[in-house]
Amino acid sequence: MRSTSRTLIEATCPDCRGPLTLIRTEGLIEIRCLVGHLYTPAGLLQTHSETQERAIWAAVLALEEAAVMVEALADFVSPEALTSLRLQAVKKAGQAARLREVVQELEPFRMEELVRPTS
Ligand SMILES: [Zn+2]
């Protein structure tokens, strides 16, 4: 009979954000989420790296869209409010620019250094 242990990982699936469980069956390790996404340790790290990049790009887009939204709604706010909103949008554009620098510096996990054979 094969011995299997399961350990909840306090992080979420990079594909669906569901809870992850590390499943150890004798010498084999796999990580599975609640809906069934299945990873090897190296595959999880690689997919998580891709998720990090996508998440930052989504934040860049959301921050950059702030100025577009302010202008789209300009006719519906007072001139004072519009001035304030435009200043806030400029600040958000600056934050987006900083995140663009972050995402360009991102490096994926280097698997050869992080994944060891299981015992
Ligand atoms: Zn999943």
C-alpha cells in the first residue's frame, strides 16, 4: 500500500487562485489545487513566475486607465473635482511607470537552484 501525505500550502494556485495542496506519495511530489490544476514543483514555480508578471501588467493597465476614466467622466464632475481627479490620475500614471520598471526587472525562479530531488 502506497503512503500518501497531504499538506496545505498557504499560497494559491497560479492558474485559478484556489488553495494548493502538496501531495507526497513515496518519493513523488505533486501540487494540486482544489479544482485539479496539477504541477510538479518546478512547474509550479514556473507558472507562479508567469502569474507574477501578469498580475503586475494588470496593475499597470489599471493605473494607466485612471486618466482615461477621469477624462471620460469629466463632464459629470465639478471643475474643482476634475482638477483633483486629474492630479490623482497623474500620480497613478507615475505609479504605473514604476511598476513597468519592476516588471521589466522580474526574473523567473531559477529552477536548477531551487528544486532538489525528493528523498
Ligand atoms: Zn487551480
